[in-house]
Amino acid sequence: MLSAAVSAEYLFDIFLDMVSLVGDWVDVVVESTHGSVSGQARLWRREGIDRVVLVSIFCEFEQLLTHDGCTGVAVMNPRQFIELQFDEHKLLHVYSPRLQTFQRCLDCWGVPRSRHLPLICEADHIHCTQLRFAQELPILLYRLAAEAEKGDRQ
């Protein structure tokens, strides 16, 4: 496992670079606590989406993904045992037998290495959001579902 906290100015670009390392045909999970009375996250899964299409959708929802403290995504390639998480804390986590590929990506962006810095999720914290993000989430989910229907018809 590899975890990275990245400066906000580079975070989304690095995330997109890492998505390209997961594979050309991926699965995606959106996790959100929006609308949850118990604080339990709800998950929506989309299997088999073209990475280029997924990146395009992510770019449409960059503000939601980078600024909403209640929403995170995971991009997976189950055939290669790779999972990239961009969590609600805006941290990047990679699970892969080939972590060095992802570490090289971070190195190219000049992300410093440290084994001793605590991550925000390890301390007491709160999650922040805005109403507009709660309103955008269903649109993101609709776009992912619409791409699934297009793929089914082709």
C-alpha cells in the first residue's frame, strides 16, 4: 500500500496521472456520506468503463472530487489487482503489487517521501461540504450510469 498527501494545486492532476496507470478498462466506486443520517457511507459501483471516458467524467466533476469532504472515488483493475483511492480526506491510496510505478509518478511531480508524517485521517477531524456538492453527486452518478447504458447498446 502507498498513501500520499499532495498539495491541492497538483492533487487532481496527479490523481488523473495515477488513473492512467490503473489500466485502460476499469471499475469505479463512488463513496459518499451525503444524505446519510447514520454517517455510514453509501457506495455506487460501475464496472467496466473506458478509462478515457472516466477521466472525462472526473474532469466535469473536479470541484466535487477535490473539495467535497463527503465524497471519494476508487478506480480498480481487478485483473491486475490494482486499486487507486481518492478518498474523502483528499488523500491518494494505492493498493498494487507494483507500487513502484505509482511512486515514480509521485516522484515526477516532486512529491516528497516520508514514512513518518501522520495523515489527516489518523487524527481527530471533521468532514466539510457544501450544498452544491450534495446536489452535484446525483449528476455524477447519472453520468456514470449513462456511460454504462451506452456501452451496453454498442
